[in-house]
Amino acid sequence: QIHLVESGGGSVQAGGSLRLSCRASIPAYSLCMGWFRQAPGKEREGIANINADGGTSYADSVRGRFTISRDNPERTLYLQMDNLKPEDTGMYYCAARSCIQSDYNYWGRGTQVTVSS
């Protein structure tokens, strides 16, 4: 069982930046990890993924503004969010899975991000 704890959310004005962190309870060297978000009244969407070898992918809505990274010795996943927009408002979750699986099966409880115009 892997426990994930997010931190770093908050309120910021449009154009500002935030960095989210997600600490895993065990070493996660071999895991694929990702960030998801859910806006009020909308379905949860995947926004960034990082493989065990460091390969990354992004949703079109955040590409060029958000950067996912990982610090394996610190068991921490990061999401650097720049040039934030009001539509980025939502609950942000980190998730982990075995890289041989397609579905994420470990989830944090989320951290709230609010962007005002």
C-alpha cells in the first residue's frame, strides 16, 4: 500500500505560480506517477504524467505552463504551475501506478488550487 500526501495548494491571482508537492510513503523509483485535477461540476482530468525513467506528458490545457518532476530520493513528486488561469481552479490530486498497468490505483486526498481573475 502506498500513501500519497499532496501539499502546496492555495489561492493566487491569474498569472501567478504555485508548486504542488506529493510525498509518497515508500520509495517510488519504479512507479509511474501523475497529477489530476477536478474542477467544480466537472469530471476529473489527467494533466501531467511522469514515467519511471523521467519521460513526461501533458494535457494540451497545461502544456507549456506546467512542469511535472520527481525527486526519487525524497520520494516526492512536484508540479510547477506557472501563468495560472482562473480555469486552472480545482482540486489537484497526485496518483501512482505500476508502469505495467494503465490505471492509477494509488491516490492522494488532494490539495485545492484557486486562481482569481
